[in-house]
Amino acid sequence: MIVPGPEALVRDHTVYSCVMGSRAFGLATEESDTDRRGVFLAPTPLFWRFEKPPTHVDGPAPEQFSWELERFCELALRANPNVLECLHSPLVEYADDVGRELLSLRGAFLSRLAHRTFVRYASGQRKKLEADVRQYGAPRWKHAMHLLRLLSTGRDLLRTGELTIEVGAARDELLAVKRGEVPWEEVERRMNLLTEESEETARNSPLPPEPDRARVEDFLIRTRRASVDRFQGLSGGSGPVRP
């Protein structure tokens, strides 16, 4: 079979794509980029080779990044914040049958693991901001804004059991942080409060302790098998399939 390159995998085998970043969060301004994220399904016969298909592809368009379906599911089951938010973007640009089934599984990926991953990710980002304050006297305000947004999103997920990434009425106060109009001491206070609220909410969260791994795995296996069937149909359907 002809082995597609990374760009061809994204171009010809994408099952889901969306807009992320400030535009999806409701924080876009005139200078905001358009960040695109997607999921591609590498044809199953590619996995029979010694050289496996890539787990992700950066590009080919500017500000574009895509995951192979299996890697995307693995990260979502681990409650990776970036991947979960991608799955809940309000700005879906494309979804085929596989992509629509993936979207229907949103709830299967959600669990209380999100408490650990959101707070851990936020902690890492906060240390970078604090290092900037020590070195330069101020943080990167755009990053401070997004950290507050992430902490709020994680808290609300644990509180409601649903992931909503649009900031809604919080837009103006978050953009004020981005413009550097809110003192760092106040930003720290808000971060501390959101972290404390997440800790309290996690104990009584309606989310299950673990994601529904079996349901997601069933979807992945069926999708991989269907990919084999399509390939065999294109190759004539008889005899061994030759990579």
C-alpha cells in the first residue's frame, strides 16, 4: 500500500476538527489567532508495519495540531485538559461518522481524574508565572488570564459533571487580567480561591471515579476493524493484504 505522509493523514483521514484557543473560549480579540485542533484515523494496515503512523501531526496549516485517534482517546481517558477541552469545543468545523461517534462519547471520558490533572497542569503554569514575577516584576498577563480560565473550568466541571469551555460572563474580567489591569496580588488571590473551591468540590463531585474505558475501547476496536474492511474492499477483498 502507498504509505501516506503526515500531511496526507491530516488531509485525507481527519475525522474531527475544531477551533480552539481564545475563539473557542469566548476571549478572542482582533489580534487573536485561529487555533485548529483535530483527530485523524490512520488506516489500520499502517500499524502492521515496523514503522508506525505518527501519534500526532503539527500542521500542515499554521496553528494546526492533530492527534491520531488512539492517542487522542488515551489522553482523554487520562483527563488531559487540552484534549478534553478540544472534545468540547463549541466551534466544530468537521466531523464524519467516526467523529460524530467520538463526540457522542464525551461523557465516557469525564471522571474525577480531572481534579488531579487540571490542578496539576495549573500548578505547573503558575510556577512559570511566579518565576516571571521574580525575574521581570510581572507575569505574562495573557498566560495569567488563561490560567484563571482553566482553574474556573476545572472547578465547574467537578461541580456540575459537565465541561463548558466558554467563559460567558467572565469575559470582561478575564480580559482585564490579560491587559495587566488587575494587580498580581489579586490574580494570586483568585487562583488560590479557585484551587480551594476545586478541592472542596472534588469530594462531592457527580463525576464517576474513573472514565468508561471499556466503552471507549469498544469504539476504537470497531473503528479499527471498519478501517481494515474498507482497505480490503479497495484491494479486491481476496488474498493476503500486503502492506
